[in-house]
Amino acid sequence: MNKLRKKNLKIILFFLASMPLTFSSAIKAENIHPDAGSTGATFLKLAPGASPIALGESYSAVTKDSLGLYYNPAGIADFDKKDISFSHNELYEGLRHDFLGYINPFDNYVLGFGVTVFNVKDDIESRTGAGEDDIYDPITLPAGYYGANAFCLTGSYARTITEKISAGVSLKLVKEAIEWENTYSVAADLGCVWKIRSSEEYEHPLTAGFSIRNIGPGIKYLEKSFSLPLSANAGINYLLSEKIQLLFDLNQYTDDYLNISGGFQYSPIKLITLRAGTKYRLYDNPSKGLAFGVGLNYNDLRFDYSMKPFNTFGVTHHISLAMRYDKPVSEAEKQQVNMEKTEQPFVSSAGVIVETITSGAGNKNRQYRVEYSKDDLRIYFRTPRGTDRNITIEVLTDTGMQEFGDVLVFKSFEIKSNLKKFPANTVYEFNVSKEWMETNSVSISTIRIYDKETRKFIDWDINIITDDPDLYRIRVDNLPSMNFAVVFKR
């Protein structure tokens, strides 16, 4: 390859390496990272998916999305259905970026497969270099045109480690080609997800995600080697309400300054999701612009679109299509589910009734409806998905009537369980005899719940059910204490 073509190749490589940075005449030279342009295979920096791009690429802590194959392999660990998705990024100057992802959950783990393709159209000039030493006319006419492309094949494995922690790993085969020159490399991604406040226990769940992407030996172009664009990423995902979700990410590449991104999405109705987000690079470089997007959801079908300004290059457009579906359930699996309902193998407490709830076959989707009923107290809740351990419940009661000033103690309950805390959907019911109330001259309107650990009354909603002629049924949702007393104020 002659000197001129080598020079052209270097220009192209530098352009590809610099592409994820923000181009603007306002960027000052001193704000460019000293290692900018020093990595190869930088198409790996291009983020797929219309949804994450609309959210400023704040996707490290997002779960149950096949795009986790790119952002955080641990994010696919919660899948209980198969999922297939395709995304297309229409960039600037004819550059195109596509991603195809597939997720397949099994009983105790999840596998994912992804393909990324990046194309530069065939309009790069090829010159022979003949006459380049002519000082009067050193520029020769193009001898032809060629293109460039890059490819990444990803295989991911993820699983839940505990009820709150998931982990994942991805292995990647990377290829880049410019004209007839091909180069290859391998890389790995590592990730974990921490459900700080899980959706099974809290009304406003909070999730954190961490990942390291593109761990590998580097890639070689001709005689020169380049390191891969290694990045460390951390993010949070907070559900503010049923309709509003907030996301925040930190992203650090070895050849760039820290990037801070944030986004939010709002679902006015179940069918529509509106998104907006931005990404900011430190040291006074301009923001990468405010991105916008919209998503349409119908059952297990999803369509997303987003647009993002790219400074002097105009606006980029991104679309994604996805479908989620159950794997067929065999007769043998159906019989296994029925057997689980009959045997009730996971709860060992006396006085406990258990029903197995499974949305599809396999341990991955297993839930239990646990109901404890004894001594006029009834407790029931649904376990988180994937429960795989025995649940023990024991309730100690004290029915001795005690009076403290104007407070009459009806009954004390101390609940002991190997669960440190019951799920947020837990309901407590207990019965109070109307005859007992008349004897002790108390009114149902004065009933209170007293926390014996903090020694304070619990300001909690109490529902009184009056459909029985002989007693009141008292219902309380998600009590914060497992050691409490039911009292009446005189």
C-alpha cells in the first residue's frame, strides 16, 4: 500500500475514532482529551436503541431490555420471556449503525445474543499516488471508491445471584474492514445490577447498575496496534411514580473525559411513553444536545423513535422495534407446575397455606402466594419472582389485657420469619370481637397500631370491614414493624 493510501487510511481511522466526540467550532483545543483518537474499533462507542439515546444513554441500570447486551449484560437477568429487538441509527454523512438482539431465559440463567453492524458508504476516494511528488500538480484524480464497515458479535450470560443482585458477562468478536484490509479482536463486558429498593417491596423502586465494557487485548491496523475503547459505567434508575421514571449515568472512557448523562420518561397512558435526555462532557465542552423520543407499546410489541442533535452535522434519527413472547410450554412442564401446586415444597410453617403462581414454566418465573392464618391473625403476600428458598413464619401472641393510662391493649403480635422483611404487597388482617368491645367500653374508631420496637404509634391506614355481625375485620397493608400491638384509646 503506497504512502498516499496509507495516509488516507490513517485519516479514516482518526475520523472513526473521533466520531463519538462532539464536533463544534466552539470546542477549544485545550479541552480535547490528550488521548483522544488513540483507541481503535471505536464504533463500539456508538450506542444502539432509540429509547436509551432519547434518555441520554442513561441505561446502565435498566433491566428487562435486550439492549442490556450493549449497556450492561446483567440487565438481562430478569427476563422471563423471550425477546427480540432491532434498532437502526441513521447518522450523518451516510453513516449507518444497526443492532439486532435476542434474549432467551432459562430456569436459572438468561442467554443473550447480539449483532452490531456499522457501515460507511462506498464514497471514500482511492488514489494511486502517481505524480504526488510533482510540486506543481501533486493531486491525482481518484482511481476508484471504496467503503468501510465494522462488525461485532456478542454472546451474553446473566443470572440472579441474590434477590437483589444480578450479574452478567458478555464475550465479543470484533471485526473492522477498510477496502480489502481486515482486522479482528476479542473483548469482554462485565456488569452487575443492584436492586436497592425492589419493585416487590417498594412503591418507588430504585436500581443501580455498574459495568465495564470492551475489556480486551486491543486491535491492530497494518503495523500499528490500538487499545480498545475501555469504559467504566455506573447509573441509577428510579421510578418516581407509575408514570414517571428518572435515570442518571456516569461514563468514563480511557480516551475521553467523564460524561454525565440523565433522562426521564413519562407515560401518560400505557400505550405511549415520552422521553427526553441529555449527555454532558466535562471541561467546558458543549452538551451533546437534548434528545427526544417517543415509544408505542401494545401488549408485548414495542416501537421507539428518537432524534438527537449532532451540532454542525445536523440531527440523527433512531428507530427500534422489539417483541417479547413466551416460549411454548410442554405437557411435561405443565405437569411439573401442577405437581408444585400440590406439593407446596417451599414453605414449612405450621398454619401456612401456599399456592404456586407461575407465569410460564420454570423456576425463573416461580412465585408463591403465602398465607398465614392462626389465632385470629391472617397474613398474606406474594413472594418475588424466582423465589428458591423455604419461608418460615411464626407468630407469638399475647392476649393478656393491659391498660396504660387511656390505652387498652387488645392483643400483641411478634412475627418471626427468615425473611428480614415481608414484601411491600403484604396484608395483615385480624379480628376483633364486638362483644369484647362492648364489655371493655371501647369504640372501633379509636383503634391504633403500636410499634413495640420504636415505642411509638404507627400512623398507618387502617381499613375496617364490617360484613360480619359478630366481629370487625381489621386490615392493614405493609406494616413497617413485625413486632406490634393492637390497642384502643378510651
